[in-house]
Amino acid sequence: MLVTVADGRAVRVAGDPHHPVTQGFLCAKVNRYVERTYHEDRLRTPLRRTGPKGSGQFEAITWDAALTEIAARLTSVVETHGAASVLPYSYAGTMGLVQAESMDHRFFHTLGASRLDRTICAMAGTIGLRMTLGASVGADAEGVPESDLVLLWGTNTLTANPHLWPFITRARERGARVICIDPIQTRTALQCDEWIGIRPGTDAALALGIMHVVFARGLEDADYLERYTLGHEEMRERAAEWTPARTAAVTGLDEAVVVSLGERYGRAKAAFIRVNYGLQRHAGGGMAVRAIACLPAVTGHWRHAGGGVQLSTSANFQFNRAALHRADAGPETRTINMIRLGEALTSDDAGVGGPPVKALVVYNSNPAAVAPDRNAVLRGLAREDLFTVVLEHFQTDTADWADIVLPATTQLEHWDIHFAYGHHYVTLNRPSIAPVGEAKPNSEIFRLLASRMGMTDPMMRDDDLSLIRQALASQSPKLQGVTMETLLEKGYMRLNVPTPYLPYAEGGFATPSGKCEFRSQRLADMGFDPLPTYIPPYESPERDPALVARFPLTLISSPAHTFLNSTFANITSLRRQAREPEVLLHPADAERRGIVPGMMVTVHNDRGAFLATARVEPTIREGVAWAPSIWWGKLAGDTANVNQTTSQRETDLGHGPVFYDNQVEIGAA
Ligand SMILES: Nc1nc2c(c(=O)[nH]1)N[C@H]1C(S)=C(S)[C@@H](COP(=O)(O)OP(=O)(O)OC[C@H]3O[C@@H](n4cnc5c(=O)[nH]c(N)nc54)[C@H](O)[C@@H]3O)O[C@H]1N2
Ligand SMILES: Nc1nc2c(c(=O)[nH]1)N[C@H]1C(S)=C(S)[C@@H](COP(=O)(O)OP(=O)(O)OC[C@H]3O[C@@H](n4cnc5c(=O)[nH]c(N)nc54)[C@H](O)[C@@H]3O)O[C@H]1N2
Ligand SMILES: [Mo]
């Protein structure tokens, strides 16, 4: 991203035209980054709560007063309840290594605070890949122009990952067909050649059904199977069970669709599967990713540029995280799963044993909007005996519950270094303007707090540029040549991998066997089916017919086009495009309920409810509803949002969230 500055003020942000992935354009949201940076609501000074919890009443205080108070309160909590009663909470506000996993980690490790299991986004698939391919390493976006079939599977590319699209367009110009597998006919699906409107949470069954057809037609790559896979005979037997008829019955698709997809996948030379997060947010999300990740090993597509699966490329970025985190700096402690924040804040033992959570320090996250089971989260945040600190750009739903709010810098104002998950470039983030108001970088805030709390280890004084150098000081061959000097000069740098990168053309999987593990002993040892299998959603006719009878609609709450999770929801121009909290229904579902377009409806289940304006279009599978998300509760008329209805249950693998494994009923408000 290039920033134009005039008289010390950012005036324009743009994609770098020379960057191989950005190619000169930014997404709809980040295009508005200047508006966001200088927004009149931007937090400019530290704040102390003056009214009751959650009242949103604050007074401006000095940094000195804020830091003194936080240090005193944290010290007292640690002395009275033990360090484990302090909980850090952070996720995706920025994913830069300096502002998201350096001084903050060192600070909490030194303190001995509870650790946070950062599961809210990607863990189901991460473990699914780890058990199958060995790591989150997959096909290269830059190979996509070579593919002859593109499957966009559980991903709204044009919204969530638009920089992949130019590569897809090039493949298409060369004859590739592009197919979207999604219960919703998203703006991405509308641009594809085909839309396959699968029943939510059944993707593992579809992957096994495709495999069935591939084997049945003899379209497998016997040589690849023999050399580079483990358990292919068992895999073949498992796939044999997934006849097109059975697959169709489970996935809610026509048998002909399954057969045709299987045949085309098998006949393709280099099919590219972009699998993303939609299909992970269900009970069997980990296994679904695992089943899909097996496909290119059956057909041998990994051999060719443009072939394979991409969930994430993040494991290629082997920065020296141990040096940044310094987990060795403090005692062993307990771990709390971030998606169970509601339980952690409302249980005497935080839900995991040990002391209750007495102090919460939130940065890079807005859990009062994004965490599941929002009613439980808000009950927790409302506790008068909980000391809450929030580092933020804005007075979010979460900041409203804080005792102290600290103004943080944005990416325009601080240093950082970034990994990627859709490509292979390291990015340096240089500050282009001075901090707005009195804002400080997260890293600086934790340095100052460390000093106030008497943490004397020199590592607590490392500056941001030193932290970047420490991150780069890695033994990984993939980081060789990626140096501070080249980054300062160019801004970004490709990892030391070929272009395009074909990670598994000749095996080389990072699993214990070194092969693509159709059969996983590690999964067997963990008590799972060692082969890819279909695990039905928690809230499905298979597992809970009584619940489904009461709440017949599956609610998907994937991102609104102009929001980034809950970020940007307060930016007027972007919120105007998102209009208001909405829910999309199929005409048949709407008619059955007497719902007409524009009607105010209640979306509800036993966990909670929120109001939305009904949209009625046939661009969604019957039985499914879509609430584009994530709204700030306080920007909605009823102060509620979709996470009122979602649950704290966990996925099969990785303890991830099941946001879309969520049955609701919808009726006129
Ligand atoms: N504009 C924008 N971009 C973003 C984000 C954002 O909030 N806004 N968030 C960023 C983050 S943190 C992430 S994790 C990524 C997410 O990246 P993606 O996963 O690509 O993004 P989503 O838009 O969530 O797309 C998920 C799609 O999966 C579909 N889906 C839901 N359940 C199922 C299912 O069971 N099976 C199948 N096949 N499909 C299903 C949904 O209908 C939705 O269209 O995007 C990143 N990019
Ligand atoms: N129902 C439902 N819930 C979901 C999802 C869904 O699809 N449906 N998606 C889930 C996913 S994939 C994810 S990744 C999570 C994301 O959840 P979060 O990680 O909470 O992400 P955001 O909502 O973007 O909130 C990030 C906050 O960090 C702040 N921030 C940004 N940069 C900085 C910084 O440098 N310093 C500080 N101190 N603050 C900063 C922003 O202002 C913003 O308020 O939400 C999850 N929740
Ligand atoms: Mo995410």
C-alpha cells in the first residue's frame, strides 16, 4: 500500500502498481483508510470510565495517570488472585508481528498471565492441513493462471480476498472454468461460471463424493498416490462408500452435479482449489478442510503450476517468533480459548480451572462484537469486579465496557512487518505520518507498562526496528535474503521460494511420514477417525432434529462487503453501503413466514436475538439465511448483533468457532 502525504497529513492510499499481488488496487475498505485514520471519532487521548460499567461515560486523562492506574490495578489483581487471573485478548485488528505478537506477548509472559488460545479464525483448517499436508503451505496464487479448473470453495473471494481475482481472470481467459461452492450465491458466485449451492457444513461429504467419482472413472494419478501418499488403499475404500447418491443426499445437491464435478475435477490437469473459512465454521470444519486437502494428491494436481489447494500460505513465513514472544520469560500457566470468552468471564474458575478472570486487557480485537454467544460475553464484561483495559482506535462495543481506554496508532502511524496467508511476500509497514492525537503503538504501550510494573529485563525495552530485525533473524531457508535492508528499499520481498511455488510437486509433505497422509496416525491417537470423514453440524437434522424443528434456518454471518470483521462498521461511507443489519432469505422461506422484502424481522434462537431488515432473493439456498456481518451492536437500533445467536461450541479439530453451525427462526418483528 502506498500512502501519499502532504504537509504531514496522509491524503491518499493506493495499491502499489508494481506489487505482483496488489497490482495497484486496494479492497473496498482499505481504500477508505484515510477517512478512517482522521475520523472525528478517532480516540486521541487515554480515557477513564466515570459512569457505571457500559454507560460509555469517560473522561480524558493523561498517559501518566492511565499507566499509573493500570499498573496499580494489575499489580493488585496479581497479588490478590494470582497472575493467571489476568487475561490478554487480541486477534486480527492488526496481524503485524510487532503490534500483535512481540512486546505484548513478552509483557504477559513475564507477568505469568493466562495464555489466550487464538482460535477464532483459522484453527480448524490449520489443524486439518497439519494432519494432512503437514502445515499451512499450499498452492501459489501466482500459479493460478496455469489452472484449467478453479474451485472457490467456501470463500467469497471478491469480498474477502479480491487480490486473487486477477489471477483467476487470467486462468479463465485461457479457458479455465470457475465454480463457486457456497450455500449463498454471493457476489463472487455471480461472477463464476457455476454456483453449487451446497447444504452448509457438508463439504467433507462432497469432497469424498468427488473422490469416489475420480476413483470410479480411473482418473486418479496412480504414480503420485504410490510415491507421495500414505494410506491410499484405505482412502479408496472410504471414497467407495461415498456414492453419488449418498453424497447427494447429505449435501443436498443433485446426483448429476456431484458426478459432473467429480469427472471434471478428475479430468483437469491442474485444478486450483481456493478453500477458505466458510466451511470451517461448522462442527466438522477441520475434517472438511482435511478431506478437500486430499483431493490434489489423488489426481496428482500438485505436480503442476496452478494445481493444488490453497487455504493458507502462512506457514512459509517462518519468522523467529520464539525471539519475539519469549514464552520462556515467565512461568507455566493456564490457557483460555478465546471463543469461550463468555464462559471465561462468567465462571468462577474461568471455565478451565484456577482463579476467575479479574483483569482483561484487550487490543487488536473487538470481542463484544465478534466473539460468539454475545450475551454471555456482555454479562462478563458488565462485571463490576472485572478490571478492563482496551487499546483501540475507536470507542467500540468493547471499549464501552472498559475501565481505561488507551488510544492506539494505525498502520499509517507505526512500524511493523507482516506475513501473508494468500501469497508469498513479506511486507514492511513504515509509518508515513505522526501519530494522530496522543495515540501510541501497542508495542510502546506495553514497553511503558512493563517499565511501570518493574519489569527490568532488557528485552522489555527493545524498540520496534529491533523487533523487526529479531523477527527476520531466522534459520529458515525460505527467509534467506529477506533482510531489513531490502525491505527498507523495496517495501516488500518475496520469500525465498520459486515463482510459482509448487510445494508438493515431488512430495515433500511436512507430515511425520513425509507424505500426504490420507491415513493419519496422529488423528487416530487423538481419538479421531484416521481417514477423512464427514462430521455433521451440531445443529443439524442428523444430530439434533428436535432443535432443527424449532429453528429450521441455518444462519451464515460471513463478512459484509464493506466491513472487515467489525472494523470499518463505524466509517460512514462504508456503513452506508452496508445499509443496516440485514438478513437474506430465499423467497420460499420468506413466503412461508409471511415475510416481505424490507420488513423488520427478528432473528432468534435459544441463545439470543437481533433485529434485521429482510431481503428476499433466490440467491441463497432454501433453508439458509445470511446476515452480512459484523455490525457493532451499538450501531444497530436494538444494540444487538448476529453473535447474539452464535454458540461457544468448538470445531472437531483446533477448538475453533462454529459461527455458521447456527440454527435460527426468523419472524416479523
Ligand atoms: N471484506 C472483507 N474481507 C475480509 C474479511 C472481512 O471481514 N471483510 N475478513 C478477513 C478474515 S479475518 C478472514 S478469516 C477471511 C475469510 O475469508 P473467506 O472465508 O473467503 O470469507 P467469507 O466472506 O467469510 O466467505 C465464506 C463463504 O463461505 C460460505 N459458507 C458458509 N458456510 C459454508 C459451508 O458450510 N460450506 C461452503 N462451501 N461454504 C460455506 C459463506 O456463505 C461465505 O460466502 O477474509 C478476510 N478478508
Ligand atoms: N458471527 C461471526 N463472528 C465472527 C466472524 C464471522 O464470520 N461471523 N468472523 C470471525 C473471524 S474470521 C475473525 S478473524 C474475528 C475477528 O475479530 P477481531 O480480531 O476482533 O477483529 P475486528 O472486528 O476487525 O476488530 C479489530 C479491532 O482492532 C482494532 N485495531 C486495529 N489495529 C489496531 C492496532 O494497531 N492497535 C490496537 N490496539 N487496535 C487495533 C480495530 O480498531 C478493531 O476495533 O471475528 C470472528 N467473528
Ligand atoms: Mo478471520
